[in-house]
Amino acid sequence: MPALESGHPEDRPRVLVVDDEKFIRDIIADFLGMEGYIVRTAEDGTSAVTELERARYDMVISDLKMPKMGGLDLLKEVARVHPDTLTVIMTGFGTVETAIDAMKRGAYDYILKPFKVEEIVHIVQRGLEKRRLAAENLRLREALSLYKVSEAIAASLSLDEVVSTLSDSALSEVRSDVVMTWLADGEGDFTLRSLNFSSLLEEGEELGGLDPAKVVERLASGPVTEHGARARELFATHPARQVSSLIIVPLKMRDRLLGFVATISLTASRRFDEGQRKLLSIIASRAAAAIENARLYEDLQATFQQTIQSLARTIDKMDRYTAGHSERVARYAVNLARWLGLDEIQIEVVRHSALMHDIGKIGCVMNLNKAGKLTQTEYEVFKRHPTYGREILDPIKFLGPVIPGVHLHHERWDGRGYPLGLAGKDIPLIARIISVADTYDAMTSDRAYRRALPHEVTVSEIERCSGTQFDPDVAGTFTERIEMLREELRASGVEPPE
Ligand SMILES: [Fe+2]
């Protein structure tokens, strides 16, 4: 291995040589110094401990027998205060047993006196290389799990998903016993959104909640790490278990506090360290961005739903006989879609298409409220409404998926419908579904020119027109299951048509 010549002095490994014989200290220091290490010396265990408090060391090479504090006691002290520092013990032939004993207690290696200097250089190089690799491995593992967590958080679209990914990863990656995620409710309060715990806590066991006001106050000056009694002070009620350690980091976007996440260790021997705090902070910053996104997405979804509902009401307002028609057609169509096995995304398209199916009536300049049947001319105008519907929705990109249902809901299975005269499966399934739902609601509602028809009559009419006006599969499914839906409606307090 080449000598360490380049690099900033801060990056060069530091070795502390401890021996009561000056000659031995100096010769080891000289040789390791020539290899590029930063070397300091101490004459006994006590002065070594003082030096270790003053500066960081990668390795301590210590004689076994020294006045004041001996090598074994020094080793114990290093293991306790600087667990990452490697230790090598030097000993004479008569005390090999003790050296082996030292290794059992965590010393990295031992050197037999008298030694060859090359031997020491070799042990130091080997030890520090092993330590470097171990640290690198750890960093890689951390980076990898962090990458996976970040990916999972970024891929979550809903708020629930983001929060559950955040809590799961805080529990496993930070190695904690309890994770609590609190979110701001937009009115200045914080509520517990999720509570995760390791197998240490019994199912249903209550730990006691944090006091959000105290926590938020503390978070003003950054993440909070507390142990023991000081950690317990942050709870609203005295926690039922001993809290060994706790980290709370804010979920922050720019200057806004969206919430916070707390990891708690109930294990006396597991106090959180700086590394865990950093890890949680990184996970939390990814989560905060994802929470913000999920909120924006939810807002957008709500705006979308509200826009569609408002448009549907506009349609129904044009004609006093069709009040609530769009919403009822949507209800029948959604159930029919579900019975036919469509997936949730398609079902949403069915819902929106059904709500909008008659929007083109806005374009028909005629009195839709007139008593009696439409004249031939009026009927020709009326028949344009599916085409108008398509034209009205065309500029709104996000409504693109609803256009086929709106444009083609008056097509017939036998090809005798309008506006295109499509037949069979050339008519999109959504339009075939709306066609049945629309007809059922129109027949069971009062119209300007007739009273509502009874449910039974309507069902037999749909059965009669199955295969001519309607897709037989769609019509068959509807007439088979409509009774069940009527039961459900009654159970939920909605009176279905007679
Ligand atoms: Fe229509």
C-alpha cells in the first residue's frame, strides 16, 4: 500500500501511541509519520485519556503495562467513550494471554515486543483500511435505503400514502419503537395523523400522546432530540412507558410548518444518535415536499369534482322536469359500471360522463319546458345536443375522457341512433352504459308530456329493447341487479322510483 502523502491534514488518519518508554513512542511515531499518518504520543493511560478528549483519533496503540492507568483500563475507557476508535495492544512475550484477553474485549490486534517497525506499519494500515471500508459500507447502506424511501415517498400521490410511507420508513430506518406523525389542520392546530409502533408495544397499548403546543414551540429552534425525563416532558399526559430517547423533526415547506414526525425509543439501551436524527430529517424533508404535492393534488381533484357538479346542475336547471336527472343517471351508471367489472379509474370516467351527458342541451335554443311533444323541427334541434356537448367540452383538456360518453349516449345497439349511427361494440362501453341509465331515469321521472312510468314497466321496456336499442349485456346486467340497488337506496334513506 502506498504511503499517505497527499490530502488535507484533516483527512489523514490520526494515531495515538501510548507507552511509558520514550524510545518506543518515538520510533513508532517516526515511522508512522513517514507513512503520512498524524501521530501523537502519551506516556501513560491517564495522559492518553486527556489527549483523546482533546482530539479525535482513528487508532490507539498502547503498551500493556504502564504506571498510573495501564493498557487494559485505557482500552476499556476508549471502548466506552470512543467506540469507533481502533485499539492495538503492545505486550512482551510473558503476557500474551493478557493480550488475547484484550482482543476478546474488543481490541483490534496486538503486537509482540520486541517488534519490527514494518510490522506495526502493516497492522495500522490493515486496521484503518478495514475501518474505512466498514464506514463506507455503512454509508452506502444508508444511502441505498434513503434512496428507496425517497422513491417511495415521491411516488405516493395521496396524503394517506405519503404519511404511511413516512411512518413505516421512520420506524424501520431510524430503528425506533414508536413513530407519530402530526399534521397541521390549516387552522393553527396539529392532529395526530398516524401512529406506528414496533412489536415492543402490545396491540392496543396506549403510550400517551405528545403535547403539540410544546413540540411546536421547541421546533421553532430546529429538530428536537431528548432523552429520559426531558423527553417525557414533551408528552401531554405522562407516558405509560419509560421513554429512553426521542427525536422530533419538522415537516416544513419553505417557512410553513405542515406538521412534524416524532420517533421514540422505549429501549433503555437504544438512545438515538446524531446519525439517526440526520436520517429522519432527510426523510422528513422528502415527505414534506410530497405532502405539499398530495395536498395540491387533492385540491385539484376537489376543484375538478366541483366544476363537474356545477356543470351538471347548470344542465338540470334548464329544464324543471330534469331536476336531479344528471346526478341520478350518474348513480345508476356508476353502479352498472361496477356490476360490469370496470376498474375504479373507468368508473370515475363513467361518473363524470354521466353527470355531463346532456351538457349539449345548453346549445339547443328552444323551450325545453314546453308542454306536449316536440315538433319535428324541435326534435331535429334537440338531436344536436350530443354533438354540441362534444363541442362544448372539447377545449377543456382534462374533460377529454368524458367526451365519448357525452357524444354517443344516444347511439343505439342496432345502429339506428344518433348522431353517428354507430352500432354494437363500435359504440364505446361508457356510452352504452349511460344510454341504459339515462333511459331508466327518464322513463321513471315525470316529463312535460307524460307522468312517470312505474319501475316494473320501465324494466320490462328495457328488457324489450335489449338487443335493438341497448347492448344486451349491459341491459341484462341492469335489469338483473337494479332491484338490489333499490334495496340499498331505501336502506340509505333514498326513495327509489315507484
Ligand atoms: Fe341526452
